[in-house]
Amino acid sequence: MSEAPRPFRLSLAGYAICMAGICWREGLRFLNQRGRFLSALVRPLVWLFIFAAGFRSVLGVSIIPPYDTYVLYEVYVTPGLVAMIQLFNGLQSSLSMVYDREVGAMRILLVSPYPRWFLLVSKLVAGICVSLLQVYAFLAVAWFWEVELPPIGYLAVVPALLLSGLMLGAMGLLMSSVFRQMENFASVMNFVIFPMFFASSALYPLWRVQESSLVLWWICTFNPFTYAVELIRFALYGQFNPLAALVVAGCALVFLAASILAYDPSAGVMARRGGPEDAK
Amino acid sequence: MTALPMPELPGSLPLGSAPALTVNHVTHAFGARKALDDVSLSVPTGSFTALLGPNGAGKTTLFSLITRLYDNRTGRIDVLGHDVRRAPAAALSKLGVVFQARTLDLELSVVQNLLYHATLHGMGFAAGRRRALEVLAQAGLADRAGDKVRRLSGGQMRRVEIARALMHRPSLLLLDEPTVGLDIASRAALVAQVRALVAQEGIGVLWATHIIEEITATDRIVVLHRGRIRAEGAHDAVLAQAGAADVSEAFLTLVGDGPDAGAAA
């Protein structure tokens, strides 16, 4: 009489190890790419030191929540620059997924016995962990530039960073499933990052935008990045913005679901479009 | 040629009767282009099965389906009795793969690449490190454990990929044209390493290639051409089926475009 195979079960500890391994590898890659860390840090600092300093006298910011007094322009743009770090990092992680797919390394991840949705979420978590390092390095430098936040803000911002990092990372992941080559993806980054960043409340409050262009105001209002910026802005001052949290969480879920579907072995774009090259 | 019955399944077949791999009536198309057409084959445990086919035969598509990079929509694929679609975790946990394209992270060290793979299979860091040193010693690369992968030769990279595929002690090893681009000595060493694994550890190997010299008289052979199985069986049985004196002649007969090709299919 033949013996039935033992039911195979993935343990919780195994899940934790798998996610830890993916984060560990992302961390190693990050440490090996010092240029990536430097550029991630220098980019917002240039905005803070040069752009914000230059526009300090031109762009006045009235008292709007979460601020309870007038703030310097450098202080106003800091949450937007934090969100910019996450935006770049989310798309950078996805760029590395396109690269992994191009060189074949993606296959090693996808043939793991753990569910594909879990592997993709783990990749996102790994990217968010890396972005947290970048954000705190930026905030530390900004502190010396007299952008001093309430101490509670440095802690309260963590959940906001996790949520916004998840949304932006999932958006990048979705884009990485569509593009087959690095070149295509890199050009799309230009069409995504800059419009998202500029058409948001990162650099100027929305009431100012509304004064100058109603169309632009509508665009900013429908831009999910605006809500990521506001979520972070409020959290940095120990406050909670429920609308921003709701929009960011909703967009994160939609982007994540779409990217899991896109990478699904039976329904995803890889399965439909393909050829063996797509399986990389 | 072995004809495999289509099992009336639940998710898993009884273990005692399960070969390392069975593929039953699998057809797969990309749009209108049929890459695999009613493919059935098996790889017994403890066997070296060569999957022979020219470029574009469908070998890589077959590997993609076995490893569930995408799902088969018709037919069934079992690894050690576990249906790849219905019980993917069980199937993939028994499977080691060396893909045609190099899949090592060049920026990481040899042991870091292996450790990463170990964690993807739920193996902890300490156990993973021990196992990594073990498989690297078997591959003769223990002294290169700390080196960055980019400093290795092509042959060494392939050996590392095989070592990586063995990290989680699979029962089935798939290798997709692993010797492409290697010199003769590296190629021979790699084939010998894998044959030793079959003999010593009793794992089933499916070795996709179009290099005839890599096949010996003790191997099983599957010939795939234009998405269809042209022959499957023991070395001598395939030669007899093709009416050929050696594998090279059999291969040309079975995949050639002459009048014999259709008969062989």
C-alpha cells in the first residue's frame, strides 16, 4: 500500500525568515551601492539648501494645519522632501526588479515555495526599510539646518512613512510588471516622478495653487502623492490626518492588489503576453 | 515511448508511486503561438534524464511551467506527487533549479547568494550558513565562499548555481542548458558533478541541452521539437525507435525536417 505524502505546511517562522532574508539582501545591496545612498541623500538636501533657501523670501506660508504659527519655507518643504525620498526609493526598488527580471535573478525569488503575494510584499517591506534609513539620515542633516521638529514627530512619523512607502512602492511594483526593459522604465520614471512631485502640496500649499490655477489644483487634489505628503507632514507634528491616511491606505491597497495580479502566474501579464524571455 | 495516464487527482499523488517529475498532456500557448503541444514526460527519482531539443523547441517554456513562473492551463505537472498548480508550495520545496540565464547576484559574495536562497526556502541564517559551507565543499568551492561572485569564472558560477539549487535538499533538479558558454573542461566537470549527485543522493535530474556529447548510454532521453515530444525512454529504446546507431543520428532523425520527422513524432 502506497504512503500518502505528508501535507506540506509553511511555518510562521519560515515566513518570518523569508521576509528577513529578502530585507537582508536588499540591505546588502543598498550598502554595496554607496552612490545610491549618497544620491538619495543629496537630492533632497539640494532642494532644502538651495531651492528652499532661495525661495524663502518669495514664498510665504500662512498659518495652516498642522502648523500653529508661521513657518520658514524650509520647514514647510521638509515633509514634501521626505515624501520625495520615498517616491524615488519606491521607484528605485522597482527599477531593481526590472533589472532582476532582465538578468534573470527575479526567477530565484519567484520559485520560492512561499506565496507570490507574500514575496512581493516582502520586497516592498525591504524597500520601505531602506527608505526609512534614508529619511532619518535626511532629517538628521535637516536638523542641523535648523529644521527642528517636535521630538514626538520623529517617532510619530514612522507609521506614516510605512503607509506612504507601501503606496509608492506598490505603485512602482505595478509599473515594473508592465515594462520589460530598463530603458523603458527609466523614461517612465521621468514622466511619473516629476509630475507627481510638482503637482502636489510638497512645494506649495494647495490654497496657493488654487489661487493661480484651478485646473492644477484639481490635478493636485487627485494626486495620491499629495496625500502622502500631508500624511507625513501631520505625523511629523504628532498629528493625524484621517483623510490623507484613508486615501494613502486605499491607493496602497489598489496598487498592491493590481501588482499582485500582474505578477500572478495564471492571470498576470507575464503569463498572457509572453514567451520564455518574459519569465525572467 | 512512455505514455502516462492522466491522473484523476486531488492535489497530491501517493508517494510510493510518485516519480520525481511527471508532466501530463501539457499544452501552452503565447497568444496564437503554441509553445508546447500535448507534452507528457516523466523523470524517475535517481535518474539522469536528458531533455534534448534544438533552440526554440520549448525547453525553457517547459521549465517555466514546471517552476510555476506561469501556470499550465491544460494538463498537469507533478513534482514528487505534488501538483504544481494545486500544491505549489509542496512542489517548489522539492525542486532545485539552474536556469539558462545566470541568476547570481554579482554584487554579493558566494555565501551571501546561497544564504539568500536558503531564507527564500525558510531556512534560518545559522542553518543556512552551515548548509552553504557543506554544498560549497561538495562543489570544490569552499575556499571561494567569501569572494564576490563577479570574481568567479563562468564555470565556477555555474557550480555555485548548482550548489545553491541544492541548498534546500531538493528531490528534483532542473538544469536548463547549464553548460552553454563553458569550455570543454568546465563542461565535463559540471556534468560529472551532477551525475555524482544522482548516484550519491538519488535525486532526479532533468538536464536540458542540445549538446549530444553530454549524454551517456545509462541516461533517459526525451526529445522535444517544436513543442512536441518526439521520443522518450531509455537511451537504447530511443535509438531503436529512431532506427539510429547513436544519439546524434537519432536526434537528427527525430528533429529533422525530412520525411522521417513526422513518423518519429
